[in-house]
Amino acid sequence: MRIRGPVMLTLLSVCAGIGALAVPATAAPVTGYDQTMLETLAAQLKVSPLQAAQKLDHEKNLITSLDSIRTRGLHTDGAYFDDAGALVVNADAASAKELRSAGLTPRTGARGENALNALSAKVGTVIGKDVGQVQAWGPELAADQVVVTVQPGADSALVRRLTALPGVSVQTGVANGNTTQADVIPGQIMDLVPGTNCSLGFPGTTSSGNNVMLTAGHCVEGNPDILNRSGVHIGRGVATQFPSADMGLMDIDAEDTGRGYVDTRMGTTVRITGSSKAPVGTTLCKAGNTTGWTCGKITAYNQTVRYSGESVATTGLAKSTVCTEGGDSGGAYIAGNTAQGMTSGGPADGHDCGWNQGANATGSYSYYQPVVDAANKYGVTLTRS
């Protein structure tokens, strides 16, 4: 079987808010991570490669501790990284000692993840037919509340109904609302016939062994033919859930191969070793056609977003501080080597992320479709390396 070359994913790795770690400004090469990626990340964050690696290791180790706690049957109700790098876990008082012994920080008395998800569903009911006045809503785990973002000039009666709900806060969004992020830029990574483009996501296989790629649902509406940046046909859209969710599937051509690594857009690649929904506050990056490598942290899950021109809201999205622009849709978000999701959209405010700005591309936000949910929906096992 002839292989034309890998179906490359647009993306990769991790950065943002690395605190003052007690390590030298210079250090020996770090093993376990791509050295070029660490050096680039360290330069962007003005720290050493060792400090960048320690940030990634710190988060990974705490997540492993949390997974172990849950495997042993200890009840938890959501977790997030705070600004100091601690992994805070919602739990009852009886579990606090065991959490502390595992290096985690218990928080008792909060509403917690399950109650916030239920409250978010209630908010959707209260909004009802007034969804056109709302840009997004969903749980903010660290704040322990549901945040609703309304259009500028939203009806005061709607705002009063929402703020009357305990645990709900209301804020005003940008003037032009949110937009999905496909753009008309010929000759880029994932060109869609007849002319728009997105960014490649995560390849994998179905239970029948078919090679596919997970992407944003709005990128493959209408099952378009898909070309790479050289104009070579690499696949076709075969399934989509949009706008109710933003997940979709591309069938990879038989002569092409999906690879278990992502392109940093900086001359290096990074392995994919698994997938997850990492805790809120986890460091992550994405790469896309328009903005390259931009980084930040996860801020929320289970977000409901109304995109411009869509009457139906998109549910189940994650939110991050990663900066994106048009053409980045479908591109992969990764925390360390762990796949997180594919770009869905962001604010339609004309912001400029720059190119390959890493953690320096600040002052914006984006929504992404969690890859775990998309893989479960379509029965896909991600390709790893």
C-alpha cells in the first residue's frame, strides 16, 4: 500500500503561568520531553527548560494521584488547579485527610461539579426562548458557580431571572458574540472543498479498523472532500454533530496514514500517549493554521455556547485561555502528551493572537470539543506513539 505521508495534526504541547520554581536558570538537558519543544517553551515563558519540564511533571503527578484516589473508590466532586499550582479537589470532610496524604488540596462545602452541572441545565431552562440574547453559559468550577455571558444590551428582565438563581452570575460578552473558526485561507493544512479551511485534529481507528480523524463538527458539515496543504486529497467528512455539539469525523484515504504525534508548527513533533479531560487549571497548548502554537490553561467544562448565525446552542464544550482565530477550528489541544480536544470557536472581536506566541498570546479565550467525548460518540481509539 502506497503511503503519501502522514496526516499531520495541527498542534501541540504545553505552557502558561509557570511560577517561580527554585531551580537554576540553566540546567542539563531534560529527558522525557522533546528538547526543542521545551527550549522554545522556556524561551517564551522566560524560564529554563528544566523549569518548563517541572511544571509539566508537577501537573502530571498530581493528576496521577487524583486518578489513584478515584480508582480506590474515594468520592470526589470535581477538581481544578489553582494559581499556585495546587490540585484542589471538591470532597466531603471525611475524605480530606486521605486527599492531603496524596498531595492534593481538599475543598469542602462547595456546591461541586455535579450540582453545578444540574444548575447549568436549570439555567438553560430559564433562558428558554431568549437564547438569542445569550452568548454562553456553564459551570466555573473554581468559582463554584454557573456563569452566564449575555449579549450587550440583553433584556434586563432576563438578567434579573438569571441573577435570582443562587450560584449564578451574569456578565456581558463582546459585541459580536462568538464564532466558529473556519476561514477562507487557500492552501493551508486542512482545505475543505469548495474553499474554506480548518486544522487537522486527532487520527484514530474505529472498532472495524477503519482509519479516521476526529475534528470539529462544523468543519465537516456536508461531508466535504479534504485536501492537505499541497492540494493532495487525504480524506472526506463522513459524520458531524453540529450545532448541538461540535464533533465530527473524517475518513482518511486508504493510501494515507494517521500518525500518533502532533506538529508543534515549530519544526518538531510530540507524541500522543493518551487522552483525558484534565482538571480545570491544567496547562495546555494548541496549534492551528492561523495562529500556530498558542498556550494557556483549561478554565471550564460543560459549557453551552451560541455561535453567530446558529439558532441552536452548542453544548458540552470546554473553555480555555488559549488564543485562537479563524482557520484554527479542528486543531488539537494537548496537555503534555495527553490529547484534550479540538478547537471549536472563540470571540468574534477581531483579536490578533499573533503566530507561535505560546503563553504570550494572552487576553482571549477559546472553546474546544473534548476529544474523549468525540471518541466515545464515534467509537474511535486514538492513534498513539
